[in-house]
Amino acid sequence: MPHESRCSPREIQNYLGRISGPLLDRIDLHIEVPAVPFREITAERTGETSAQIRERVIAARRIQQRRFAGRSRLTSNARMGPKELKAHCALAESTLDLLRIAMADMNLSARAYDRILKVSWTIADLAGAADISSDHVSEAIQYRSLDRQVWGWTT
């Protein structure tokens, strides 16, 4: 049976601080997943089914395959390098400002910036959007929760 940690926030931060920044940069998504209360587990669910999610993922993968058609080593957003990021990730000025603020506040590296862009594109693809919006970038930034915890940035 899972139990609550008895560690203080400082002890947790010290533990997380032992994770090397370069290693953390290489992880695209890191989020805290709290325990689900029993009443929510047993409640009638109204969200997407696994089959619906699977169809959205397949559609997003097709979008990415079309985006990178003719590029043998490029099959998904995750495989984009700096050159492809510049070519495929044009952002509106307001979205750039959001990313600039997050980068400064969270003390993120260039590698983390690239990862946020790649995840943003994938979020946009899953939504069927033609471009990356500030909502997609905001969501991708939220998936960097260990960066916030390690570097002391809180939402």
C-alpha cells in the first residue's frame, strides 16, 4: 500500500538536486503523478477511451511522417536537430516571450529549450493544430516539473 513520504520539502529538494542537470535535460517529460483517490478510481469515467487516444497518436505520427517526408533519418519530432527545429518551429512573438521567460525563470539549458520545442510540436500534432501556439508551449513547459523542483521555480 503506498504511503506519504515523511521527508521534508528540503530533504526532497536535496535528493532531487543529486540528479545531474545534463541527465535531466535528456528527459523530455517529467511530471509528478499523485495517488488517485479510491472514489475517483471507482467513479464512472467520461474521458477518452484508449482506442480514441490511440487514433489521435496514429494521426499525430502521420502528420510527423508527412512533415519529414523524404528525410530518411527524420521520422518524428523527437528526432529533429537544431537545423530542423529552426525550419519547423517558427513561433509567434508572444509565444517566444513565454518561452524566454520560462527559460530565464527556470534556468533552463539550450538542450531543455530544444526538448520543449519538440514536445510542443507533438502536443500541437495531437491537437491537430497547424502551428505551435503558446498553449502548446505552456503545456510542454509544465512537463518539466523536475526542472522547477530542482531549480526552485514553482508554479
